[in-house]
Amino acid sequence: MAVLALTGCGKASDTASSNSAPPSTESSAAASDTGSSSSDTAGSDSGSAGSESSAASGSAGALTKAKKNYKIALISKGFQHQFWQAVNSGAKEEAAKLGVTITFEGPAAETEIDGQLQMVQSAIDRKPDAIGFAALDPKACVPLMNAAKAANIPIVQFDAGCDSEYPKNISKTDSLKAGAIAAQHMSKLMGDKGKVGIVAHSQINSTGVERRDGFVNEMKQNHPNIKIVDIQYGDGDHLKSADIAKAMIAANPDLAGLYGTNEGSAIGIVNAVKELGLPAGKVTVVGFDSGQTQIDAIKSGAMAGAITQDPIGIGRSTVESAVKVIEGMPVEKIIDTGSYWFDKSNIDDPKIAAVLYK
């Protein structure tokens, strides 16, 4: 039986993206002849001080070793961004622990839906034991899920899912809850009143939609004196996001807050505020994800705070889920790997530092 893992978490890093997709990386570990063993419940229960976590839980029964050296293909929403490198790192760690071999690849940009679909088809053609997938477009991937099913290749998902019943489960952040946490902190920082703009990274994949909607719904339901004046989409690109943020500020001179739904969006906002020469704090900036540039912006006061995920935990959970599915073990349908608010007050807390990537 082959398993395919697909991920879809649109993130951008503070480094420029390449113009071509890099070759996939392979991480292998020695095969084991021993059967797998399970413990009670795998999962992270380490909420960080001063943070809100969306209940990070692991798949039912932790593995210690796979029955053989399975081949697992992981296809992410991107490759070069720091978030995906952290997911890859976690996947490699789990592969080494379990004694399986993984490949990890993704398109050069998170707008390259066709390129990602071609990667999935190529993975199916190689007939791995499983595939892990993060979907850039939840609808465009459906025919490939059908193809994997026909080839008897199981699929697990990470970050963002496909609109198909075939995948066995998904390891991801609860993005609706995380978006609401971002809104709660934004409201508090703004004195629960004022105008806010949103620079989002996607209106197609689930992470972009849910991080936006979680924020919007929280503001509408619980913070009536905060008005969301505009929502625009910059594809997680620094330059596009900066241009959008500058246009929003120009159209709304009294704009009090800007929310970026991923790393690239948030960095674009920070760059826009800096380029306009606005003093730190005039516009409250709240971001999403980690990365050195956002960490530096928070420490300098250019950004008020951000929501971070646990990308290493996502990678680990995806590989563990793939092995469990191959071996016919039960898996939780949705594994929430957690989300955390961080700002100047807790950025050096060990529990927060453990989920920040640079």
C-alpha cells in the first residue's frame, strides 16, 4: 500500500523565492525488522506561558518503529519558505525515528497550483507506500485523490486539505481559532476601537480563508467598535503585500491596525510602515507565523505580535500518520498541532521559543 501526504499552508519567508522549483529532498533511515509498538496518546500538551493554544493533540497511539522501511512522498505548498523547511525538518526527524524514507518537495511559489499537481501525479507514478499532501487549491486536487485511490496509495494531509473524502486525516493548525486569537490581541492593543485592514495570502486555500474568517468573525461578534475597512490579497509576496498595505493606509489615514495572515503578508506590512516613515505603534501590526524577520520586528516594536504555529510538529505528525495508515492502525481524522500568540513579553519563554522557527 502506498501513502501520499499533501500539505497546503501558504507561507512566505523573509528570503526571496527562487524562480524554479528545487529538486525534492530525500531523508532515509535504516529499515527495522521489528513490529511497531504504541503508547497511550501521542501529542503535545505544552501550552506556553502567556499564550493561547488551540489544543495540540497527536494521533491515537504513538509509534516507536515502523515494521519496514516504507517510502513516503511529501508534497507541500512550497519549498523555499522557512515554514516549509521547518515542516521538512520535523518530517525528517520522525522518519529517522521510525526507520522510514521520505521525499519532500513543493513548488517555488504558492501560486503555482499546476506545478504542485504535477508533483502529485509524479509521486503517484512512483508508487510510494503513502503520500502526504498540503493542498494549494482544495478543488483542483480532487482528480488526483481519485487517481491515488485507484492506485491503492493512501493519502494523509497536512496544513491544508483537499475537498475529497479519500485522504485519511490531516495534521494542521486550527486556523479559525488562531485567527480569532489574533483578533482578540489586536482589539486589546487598539483599546477595542478603530479601523483595521487585512492583508491576506489566499482566498482559495483553507489556511488563508480560515485565518481571515476567524479574525473577521471575532471582530464582528465581540468587538463592534472595531471596523474592518478592507481585505486584500497579496499571495504571501512581500512586495505585493507592502503595496497593498501602503494603499490601505493612504485610503484610510486614520487606520489603526493591519493584520497579515502569513509570514510574507506580515513582512510586507512591516516594510510598508517602515517605507512610509510611520512611527512604531502608529499602526498596530499583527502577523502570523514566525521567521527571523518577524521575530526581529516584534523585538524592535515594529510589529505588536503574531500567531505562531508548530511546523516541526506538523511534519512529525504527518509522517507518523502516514506510517500508521500504511500499517492499518487508526488515526485521528484531524490532528490540531496548536497555535500560540507571541510578543515582546513572552518571545523568550522556552515554550514559545520551542515553536518559533528562524
